[in-house]
Amino acid sequence: MLSESLQELLSAYVDGELSPTEYERVMSALRDSAIARDYVAGLRSMSKQLKALPTLQCPPQFTTKFLQERKQVQVKSRNRRYGMIAAIAASLFIGVGIWWYVNQPGPGTLPVLGNGNIAKNTIPQPTSPEQGPIIVPKPKFDLSSYASLAQEALAAGYDELDLWQERLSQSIAWLNQAEAIREGKFQANQSTLLTGPVKQSGNVFKTLEIPIPLFSTPADFKLSSLQERWSKKGLFVLDLSSKDTVKTLRRLIEAGQEAKVPLVVDDEVKQRLAKQLPAIFMVYLENVTEEQVAAWLKAFEKADYWPSSELRGDATCQSLLLYSLDAQGRTQVARSLGLAPEQWAQPVSTGAASKAVALSYYSYRLPTSLSEESRKAVAGLKGPMKDRLSLVVMVRAGK
Amino acid sequence: MSAAYPALNSEKTPSLSAHEQDNNRELSPDQGRPTDRSQEADEAHLLKAFQRGNVEAFGVLVHRYQDRLYTALTRFLDNKEDALDVLQDTFMSAFANAGNFKGNSRFYTWVYRIGMNHAIDLHRKKKPRATISIYQGDQPEYADPREDGGPHEEMIREEERQLIRKALQILSAEHRMVIVMKEIDDMRYEEIAEVLEVPVGTVRSRLHRARSELKLVIEKLQAEDE
């Protein structure tokens, strides 16, 4: 009987991958042991069988066809970008209209908006939680600066203009939802509103945040601790940072199937999956139990089978809010929601991916408020956004 | 259909420089296997040309490696159609990301890694794994007709090929991949380690385990046949 280590050496011997010392050891074993010689013969025979499988040839014209298709795609992509700029401009005009509408003068208090670096140019930051109402000034909307920003991004090879456009549309929908809240039509368990300022009357806003404790691994995930908050807010945001959102989403879906968790994948996600477009994805879970969600996340973790270490472990739960708030902002939000500020003591989002989301979020919501620093950061987002954007999973409160 | 796509050759790649065209003509029967530094330098040259906007230069690389990668993918997936889809996706990904390719590894190793990731992706999507009886691999693949022997010997060889393909599909994806890389693609341990991004020692032990598993599977299949 050959030892495991000797078998491994014999296997490497067949491949000609031994060091001189190992080679000497193998030669000695082969001289002394018939079993070792048989083992090598068996390996060689198996290798011969495998090598006897014929080499295959691609269909004729594979390369030429591939190149032709790539060239066509390049042309289409170029045309699409021009169309996209026009679409963004159009969306922008609509957005401006709604923005101005919801910012009509009126009494009240204002919101807490975090990430002062991005928003400070337009929105005064509270000097303290007790500062009280802050009136949102009318935005100094500069269409040309936004257009030039888009141009800069385009020139820098930024290929996500369609995503920007999508976000503009979302912002409009969001503002419409703010109206729904003001009119009392908001249903917590039906809403897709995540977080942000909600209009109460006139230009009075209140920040609606969904407080969710952090967890880092599925093992830490305790749905029960969220139930009470869910019953009030109805939503849960799980922000996964991933190098490859398309693959990560597939893994989530597969894991969902394995754990028998009903996932509702919206049309946009389906389209993006089909087109292999990395982006922010929303996946909804409905009527799930704690056990199901835990099983789902565990299956997701288990499905981390990529051979490349670049992709392995690529998805990590990074934060649970769509954007980060500074300490002051968190305190303010906590107070506005009647929560203990200690619950917000730690930053909830520190990763680059979440910051990118935050940045993008602000970039469409307050397009004129981009600071120079933020502008540079946006311009720095080049090419496929694989390692820059987060996967956002929304979990709807279940039974 | 195929008439719409003229064959790639030096005459059909007018945008290639004279040097690049020479490289294109140099494709040998052993194409796709970077054997020396000159070939690596040649790849770097082609990639630079592509990064400067010469799409045809990328075509030379595709042409160089397409059959080799197609064979490996087919052996891994045991389905020619799937392998072809994955091959296209692989080169599309490589095309889209070649601008970011830093040259830290060989081009083929890089493309191979992309290809295997796509293949595993597809493999996972198709869970539960297709049963052996329905895979396309059951279709005979005719080997080199120059092999000796008459129809009877060819029938025996085909049975052996069927058996080995069947056995490969029973292996775990991890083991099958390393077997394909070593035995089908004839990669060195160092290259396999580069693709899998694991130490060479890990490749050696994994390959040993894969071979042990394959041996057992073959024995089991043979016993079932008998």
C-alpha cells in the first residue's frame, strides 16, 4: 500500500513536476516497489485515455464573426450613449420641475441629511441636534454643470450613463412617493421607499430612516430583532458589497431557490442580468421567516465556489443603509424617530462601495450640490462598476 | 450564413501592421500554447495594438486560442453548444476588459480564468447537474482518422472515449477543472496555479486527489458495464 504522500509524488512524477530531491525519492520507490510501478502505469494509462479525446475546432469563421459582432456593438453603444445624454437631459428637466414643486415655500422643520461633503453646498448642516428647523433653500440648479459632469464621465470612459438615467427616474418616483406620504397614502408594508426626506407640507421635510442593526455574517442575522421595526417600516435593506454584482445576484437567486425563499426579481434586474450589466439590484423577499432568510444567506455563502480568488468571497455584507450618515446626522435621525442615539453610535457604512452608492444617490438627488471633491470622485468612476457599486437587497417584512 | 463571415487571415486583416500580419501567419499547429518569451512579447504587442484601437489585433489572439479554449470548455461542460456560448462570453469579457489587462499573467491564462469562471457559472445555473444520459457527450466524437485499426478497434476506442467523458462528468467541478487543465490542455503546474490563483503545491495535491477520484469513478463505471 502506497502512502498518500508517495502517491502524490508519483502523480507529480508522471507530470514531470518533481524537484531533484523528490525525483530521487521517486526513483528509489520505483526501483523497490512493484506497487509503485503499477501505480505509475495506471496513471499513465489514464492520462493516455484523456489525451486521446480529440481536440475540437471552433465553428468556421468564429473569430471573424466575433469581431464583426464586437464592432457592431461598439457602434451601437456609441449611438446609445448619445441617445442617453439626450434622455438624461430630458429626465433632468422633469426632475427639476418636481424638485421645484416640492420645494415650494412653507413652514416647518427640516431634515437630517447626512454625508455633508456632498450635500453641504446646498443644504446647511445642523450645528447640533438641538439646532431645530432648517429651511431648505431653493436649489441653485445648474443644468450646464450637470451636463458637463456627464460629458466628463463619458470622456473618462464611464459606461454607466444608463444607470444615471435610471437613477434620475427613481428620484422622480421617489419624490412622488414623498407626495404620497404627505397625503397619507403611504403604506409601510407596501412601500418601496428606502430612506430619505419625506415631505410633510410645503417645503417641510422629515427624514424617514429605516433603523436596522448591523450584522456581518449570516450567523449574526436575527430577523426577530427586526420584526418590531419592520412592522413599523415594512422594509429591510441589506447592502452587500460585491466585486461582481451580476454573479452575486445570480448566487443570491440560486441560494434563494435552494433555501426555498421566494424571491421577487424585478424587471430591471432581469434585464440587467440578461445584459450582464452590473448595477444596484433590488431583490424583494416576501412573507419569509427568520429561518428561511438565514437558510438563504447561508446557502448564498456556501455557493461561493469561484475558482478565482478575486471572485471568491467577493460579496460581503457591508452595511445596512443605502448611504452613510455622519455622527451628527445619525443622532438627528435617531431623535427624529424617537430612538436612542446610541443605536446610531457607529457609522453604518464605511466601505468604498457604499460611498459610491451614496455619492451616486446624492448626485442625482442634489445634482447641483456636488462638491469639487465629490465631483472628482464621480469622474473617477470609470468603466464597469464591478468593484464600486453595492448590491442592495430589500427584504420585505414577512409573517 | 458562414459566407457572410470571410475567414480570418492576413489578407482579411488590413488594419494590422506588417509585423502583426507576420505574427498572424506564424500560427503553428501547436497554436495557442505560449512556448517562449517571444510569443509572450508578441501577445503584449498585439494587446497594445488592440488597446490603441486595433480590433483586428484582438482577433489574432482570439484566433490563436479559440480551439484550445473551446476544447477545454467542452471537456469541462461536456456540451459543445454550451462551450461555444461560454467561449463567446469569455472573449466578450476579455474584449471589454483587455484595456485593463496589466500583463501580470499570460494572456491565455487570463482568458482561461475568465472562461472557467463563466463555465462554472453556467454549470451552477444548470443545477441539478444534467444526468449523464442526456448530455451531448453521448454523441460520438471522431478522433484522428490516422489512428491504426479497423472499424472494430475504432468502436472500442470510441467506447473508451465515452467512458472517460462520462467519468469526467461525474467528478466534482474542482477536480474536473484541474484534470482538464492538466490532461486535456497540457498545462504546467505553474500555469494551473496561475489560473486558479493557488500555490503550486495546492495544484499538485488537488491533481492527485482528482486522479484518485477519477480512477475510482472509471472503475465503478467499468464494473457497472460488466
